[in-house]
Amino acid sequence: MNSQANFVLTLSCGDRKGIVAAVANCIASQNCNICESAQYGDPETMRFFMRVSFTAPQGMTAAQFTSGFSPVATAYDLQWQLHDLAKKPRVLILVSKMGHCLNDLLYRNSAGQLPMDLAAVASNHTTWQSRVAHEGIPFHHLPITKDTKPQQEAKILDLVEREGIDLVILARYMQILSDDLSQKLAGKVINIHHSFLPSFIGAKPYHRAHTRGVKMVGATAHYVTADLDEGPIIEQDVSRVEHHHTVDELVAQGRDTESQVLARAVKYHLEHRILLNGDRTVIFK
């Protein structure tokens, strides 16, 4: 049994000399051992970003490490977070009628591929209620209409607060979050959509893309902000389309890509590999 504590430290600050040495020396001075370290200095914004994974002596708490690290954080004016890997992030998945991303996440969760505590799944439909129940995960039916949107979103927020949710995944949840909810959950919501936006906005984008003879399909995972589908991008991918592909094959191919891209984005977030750099992201893979 591993008696060591495992932490991930993420930080950003104005770029200057000595940051890496100061951080590494502070970690070592507390009898901790660095397992993985990555850093990046952005020449455009002059911001420095760093992620360090390290083990700590048995019994060391996050508060104890924080006390020892605070002088370095103050000296370099760091914006930083310490993550205790013994505490898995609690996750809520929101889904509508399309279940490809949900089913992929449920499988990866059951197979132990994602370091998360899947607390609940909520939907504005009951399509996937039995599937979720089969996994032993609480399912919440939260129907919505144009007139009841504020009340339904209040229930989502109550669920987030009551369950101590750290991350909300929109697994093809076909409702636009209000500006108010987006702001309250800033940095805690990941969405997935096809990469045809804005070329094929609206219903049946794959059908219209097929009509136009597209040569590739793709997907984009991003953080949700008040600006629709314009939050910081986390992950993207594409796959080639051949002339003989039918519209059904195109849809299936696109959904496979969506599932894979969303799963990678979620994994990066859960492993604390993403740092925000304005409207962009720095991802230490």
C-alpha cells in the first residue's frame, strides 16, 4: 500500500527568471519528490505556466504544504492551486436524447479510465434513465420548456451545490445554458459540439454537410462561457470523409469523433492539466 500523498500543483504568473528553481526547491525542501513537471512561457502575453506532480511524505496535508509554499507564491505573485489526488473530482453529466457521448463516458468511468467520482446524470428527457440506473448512478429528470427554463436551471444549480460537483459535462445536452448559469459555473462546464460551427448551425448539421460534400468531420470540446460555443477550446479532432460515405455513415463517424474528443478533454481537466491563458488554454499532456 502506497503510504505517500500525491499532489498536483498548477500555477501561472508574470514570466521572470527563477520561477522553476524556486518552485522545485520549495517542493524538495518539504521532503517531497517531483514525479512530473512541465512549464511554458507565453512570449505574447509574457505569462508563465507550470504543472508539477509530486509525492509527499505520509501524513502531509494540503494545508501543511500550502503553509510552506506560501512564501514562494507571494514572492512571485503566483496564481496557483494545489490538488490532492486522493480526492477525485465529483462530476455531473447533463444529456438529452443523443447518448453516444454519455455511453462512452459511462464505459470509461466503469473501466476506471477517468479519475472521477460520477455523482449523477441529469437530463431533460428520460431516454437514458434505465441505462444510467444500470450503472448504479443517480438519475435526475429535469424537464424544461421555454417558460420553465429559470426554474429548471435553478434545480441544476441546486444539484451542483448539494452534491459538491466540481465538473459539469454537457454530453450532447441540447439546451443552451443561460448567461447567469454559465457565469455561476465558470470554469466548471465542458461542452462538445461538431466542428462545422458556424458553417452548419442548427438542425441536422451532418446532413447539410453531406449535401455540401465535406471532406472531413470534426469535433470541438471547450469550456462554457456566456458567449455561445466561444469558450476556451480544450481539444479538437477530425476524420476524413470519402465520396462514398452515406449520410448515416457520416453521422456515425462524427459521433465517434465527438465521443473521443470529449473524453480526452474531460481527462485533461480531471488530471489538472489545463490552465487558462486568456481566451486560450495551456494543456500539459
